[in-house]
Amino acid sequence: MQVSLENTAALERRMTVVLPAERLEGVVGSRLQEISRTIKLKGFRPGKVPAKVVQQRYGEQVRAEAFGELVRETFDEAIRQENLKPAGSPAFQPAPDAPAGEIRYTATFEVVPDFGDIDVTKLQFERVVSAVEDSDIDTMLGTLREQRRTWDAVERGADTGDMIRVETFATAEAGRFPPEGSEQGVTVLGSGSLLPELENQLVGLQTGDERELDITFPDPWRMPALAGQPAKISVKVLSVSAPNLPEIDEAFIKSFGIRSGKLEVFRKEVRANLERELKGTLMNRLRSEVMHKLVTAHSQFEMPPRLVEAEARNLANAAAEQAKEQGQDIKMLPENFMAPARNRVAASLLVGEIARQNSLRLDQARLKDTMQLIASTYEDPSQVIELYRTDPNLMRNLQNRVMEEQVIDWIAERANASEHPLSFSEAMRPPA
């Protein structure tokens, strides 16, 4: 195998690989022979199909598959031979004008920047630490009660915590909204789903009341014509209902799958769930902090342009999909995501380089524990585990995630990290 290398850009390489054609012909011939022994064709006895027939029917497909495998195999060999570190997938191009007896192809790809020896001991950051307390379990039990609450209609003024159903329309300098009729809505007072200025004026109203309320819409606002504008909100109260919270009794506990119905078992299960959520949140906080410091410390390095562009497209598509789920049809331009895309690419390449330089290997026990942890959140964990084991893409993504977490932990153990204690609720709150 002959390999020649050309630098086409700062981080782009074009590699030409030349192979003896017999290397491909040998594989193709062996596979066609195997097919001829097992194929069943009408008019021929098993194992007696003529080689010419097998060649005519399967030769092109077998050759294409064998060529693809040979290219991938020899590309890996050439990469190791030339001591290269590709970033992203290569683009292969076969050479149709190769001399007789030769196979020739080119591979164009980007390479990882030469970061040199990465010294993580110079990184400084805060590591958030937290724990689940009994009071956090009490709070979660209260939340579970609220999720199972029922509502009883009341003939009194609405108070904080009550559910109020209203019919509204707004009038402002820009016109009437909606132009005709009114809109119906339901909210729980104190939930923050309405503008505070409006919600405060609903307190005390009871079923049948009609009021004209003065408010000023914030700027920006989802309806540009009303943004920052004073308006009158005509409100008619259709109903007021008070919450009826269930008791934490045996029936309530059993409804969450706790067969014994015992409170101590329920609290233990709630604690386990909260600790699992906290563990994931703390890892995400740590990942974000470490990655930010790591990328900032290596901001002087150029990143592979095509890899960054591909990541920007992925981010734009994800943002557009999220907007679509929220009922918004917004075109997201990849160029608006170049900065975060560069940071994500840099973080990924730096993590991979740290793992390589320090001979870090995937911890199979940690991989198994993570897979079981994910599966435990589903009704049938064994089905989820089987899905991961049979889906190469799912497993590859999980392996990458676990490897990244290993590297993050490895960095945190060696960097200059100070602990920042937070309560459970503070730790679970998204950083500002």
C-alpha cells in the first residue's frame, strides 16, 4: 500500500492511497464462492449454480460492498501509518483512471489541531456540591399531592392557589385583540403563568364578575402590536375552583407503584429518584464549567471549518425543530450558530485529545451502570437495555457520553477546583 499526503488547508488533508487490485479481487472472489455454495435459484440444485450466473446477479453488489470495506480498512491503516488524527468523517473519491492492476482512491478530511500537551492542572473553576435532605423529600411529596389534586367549585372571591377560568379580550391603541369575540383561559393564581399585573387584579373576583382591568404589556411581547403598550383587559369570570389535595395514605402511595403502600418505602423511592436527578444535574453543571474553562484556555487554536459548519447546521436544525414544537415557524440560519458550534467542536476535540494523551479507556462498569440508570426510569428496564445492546447508534452515543463524563471527572480531580455548596433546590435551578 502506497500513501501520499497533501496539505490543502491549515487543518485539511488530501490523502491518496494506492493498492494492488488483487487485494480487492481476492475478497470479491471468496464472497462470490460463498454465495454460490448457499444460494438457491430456480432451475439449479443447491451449490450447483454456475459461477457466471452468480457473477452476473451478485458481482456488482459484492464488489461495491467489498470496495467500501477495503477503503475504510486501508484508510485506518494509512492514518496510523502517517500518525494523523482525523476530525470528522472523510470524503472518499475513487480514481477511475487508475492503472491496470491498481486500486487508487483519495480521502479528504480535516485533522485535530495540534494542542500540544494539555495541562489541566492550570484550570480553575467551581464545582457545585449538593445533597438530598429530608426537607427536599417533603417538598417533592407536596408537589406529588398537587399533581393529583382535584378542584371544587366555590362561591367566593378567588384567592392565591385557586383555579380561575376567564373570558377576555384586550383593547389598545392598536385595536381590539381578538378583533371579534373573546378568548377563554384557565390559570392557577400564583402560578406565574399570567402577567403579574393582570393576575394580581384577578384576586378577589368570583364567578360571574365582569371587570375592565388596566395593564401595560411588557416589551418585547409575543404580539408586537401590544408590546410596551397600555391596554384595557375586559374580563369575565366563568368559574372559581379551590384545590382539594389528596392525603398521603396507602391508596395514594400505591398509585405510584409502591405495592406495600408504606410511607417509609415511598420516601425511600422518592429519595432515590431525587438523588438520580441531582447526580445528572451536578454532572451537567460540572461538564458545562469544565468545558467552558477548557475551551477558553485553548481559544487561540483554529477549529476544523467543515466540522464547525456541520455542527452549526445541527444546532440550527435543532432550534428550528424546537420552535416548531412551540407552534412557531422560524427559519434558523446556521451562520447564527457558528460561535456555539465552534465551542462544541473545540470541547469535543479537547476531550478526545485528553483521553488520548493520558491513555484513558472506556470504563465498562460505568457504561453498564449508566445504561441501567437510564433504563430504570422506564416501565420495562430490560426492554430499554436490550434496545441499547441491539442498536449500534444508541450504544455508540452512550459510550461517547460515558467517556466524556470520565474525562470530565479526570480533569476535575486534577484541576484547581473549589467546592460551591448549594441546596437541592438551588442546584436543580438552571444557572443564570
